[in-house]
Amino acid sequence: MVTRPRIDIQAVTELTELADYIVPFAIRVVCDFSVADELTEGPRSVEELAKATGTHAPTLLRVLRALAGRGIFAEVSPEVFELTPMAEPLRSDHPFSVRECFPLMPPDIRSWARLSDSIRTGRTSFDDLHDRPYYDWMAAHPYECVRFERSAESVNPLVLRTLVPAVDWSGIGTLVDVGGGHGTFLAGLLRRLPEMRAVLLDLPHVVTEVPQVLDRAGVSGRCEVVGGDFLRAVPEGGDAYLLKTVLHDWDDERAALILRNVRAAMREDSRVLVVESIRESGDGYDVGKIMDVKALALFGGHTRTQAEFRSLFEAAGLRMAGVSRTPTMSVIEAGAR
Ligand SMILES: C[S@@+](CC[C@H](N)C(=O)[O-])C[C@H]1O[C@@H](n2cnc3c(N)ncnc32)[C@H](O)[C@@H]1O
């Protein structure tokens, strides 16, 4: 039996608002021109802001008005704008700055535009569009690679804040950060845990950025940097192995291979700390479900439920030891089986 459509005007309105994809692009552009940085001393007219940022005043006004409608900046008097709580984190000096969070790079956007291909075939649209997997493409495109790593790391200050108190770090003299990116998470960890030493492994073209990050944090004396491939091998000698937002990039076969390489490198008593967004059941907002679709379009991996993590560890000769959920990400801990 066909039921008649239910009419809920509020729902129709909310749905049409979701079609307005200008917001992330407008945020990207105000970040590119450091508009939030120009408002740190208080409200300013669009005319002044345009002069300071090298932009076209009437156009900047249109973008700022659109964002103000979403609570990002406020028009306090005609054509005069100020920062709001949601605009503050777009400042470059904000301790939880997210201005790198919106890279919106053409290769990614073109893959999103081809999501219909993924839905038909189950394949990763990025690979089909660019003829190779994400990280291989990034290796040949240094500018985009740096933008990608910075966006992946932009939430690290926030994650560190919730994660450090949630984990028992005692007994970890040496931590191996597997796929550690530019090292911002590890640098933050080493600053908070002054007794700890570390090894960071990432692809050779990615680790070139790591020394500057460690130097800025004043921790370079406690961290060795290794350029390598975790699909082949992982450094030995860790009391613990950290894999933060790494496994969701990979299908089960390759995620298990990475963990088997960790298993081969670790001692019987070493710990494995996986930091990820666990995919939860139920209909609530769940970053694990959002990341899952991102992994589908771009990386060819997927996020996992707690039960899926348990099976993945078992396939790699590990045993899940516990899960700590924090307001940002979860820590899924494992040991040797
Ligand atoms: C989503 S980023 C996470 C970075 C970092 N762990 C963090 O959370 O800030 C995934 C990382 O895996 C690295 N990666 C991808 N393939 C790799 C490989 N075969 N060997 C080593 N690292 C790899 C990427 O370069 C990237 O830095």
C-alpha cells in the first residue's frame, strides 16, 4: 500500500538549508584572507577590513553577511563586523584554531561530486577519478599534501585536551607514533609528558615537515623521525604503539596488515593505542558515520564499530584490552594475544 507523503514544512525548510553548501567555502575564503585575525582588536567596517586583507569590499560584505547568518561573525552596525564565539577559532592565534580544517581542495571536491559512482559500485571515487589511491596521489602533489596533513591535524589540540587525561601513560618510556603525520599530536603529547621519548613513522615526503613542528614545541631532543611505509614495517622498541586516525583510511585487509606489522615490531608486553571515532549504533549525530562516508569517497577505508575493532585486532594477532570514550575520539587499547 502506498502511503501519502507527510507534509512537515519545518522539515522541508531544514532540508533546503542543507543544500546551501556555500558555508564551508565561505569559511575557507575568510581564512585564506585572515579576516578573523583582522578583527582581534574589536569591530571593524568592511571598508577597513577589505583594505587590511586586500579584498574587494562589496564582495567581502556579501560573504560576511552570509556567514553572520550562521553565527560566524556578527554585523553589529551596518557594514561593521565583529568576532563571535564561532568566529574566534578561525583566528590563527587561537589555541584551538581550526582555520586549516576546511581545505576544500579540488581533487577532494571532484571526488565528492562523483559519490554517485561510489554508491553504484562500492568503489572509492577518488581512485577512479585520479587513477591512484589518495596517499599515492598526495606523494606527487606536495602543496595539497601539506594542506591535507594540516587539516587532519587541525583538531589535535582539542583531541589532546580530552585524550591525555583518559589514558594511563605510565610505563610508556618510548611511544612509536605510526602514521604520525607532521607530528603535532606527538609534539603536544611530549610536551605534556616530559619523561616520554618517541619515534614518529610516516611516509618519507611527509616527515620532512616534522623537525620544525618538534622544534617549535621544544621536544625535538626526545623524538626520532623515521620515513618509511607502515604497510611494510614499523620500528621496533616501543613500549606502546599509537595509531591515531590511521586505520579508518584502510580496508580490513590492509588495516590488519598494518596491525600485524605493529605486532611484529612490538614486545609481548607492549601496548597498542588506536585513536579513532568508533562508529556507534543509533540515529544520533556520529562523527564515526560522517568519517565513514569520507573514507568511502577518498581513502577506500571505513570506520569501525567496537565489535569490528575486536575482530580486526584478532586478525592481527592482538587482543582488545579496553575502550575509553572521550568527548572527541575514543582510545581502543590492545595487547599481544
Ligand atoms: C589521517 S592522517 C593522521 C595523521 C596523524 N596520526 C594525526 O592524527 O594527526 C594519516 C597518516 O597516515 C600516513 N600514511 C599513509 N600511508 C602511509 C604508509 N604507507 N606508511 C606510513 N604512513 C602512511 C599519512 O601520510 C598521514 O600522515
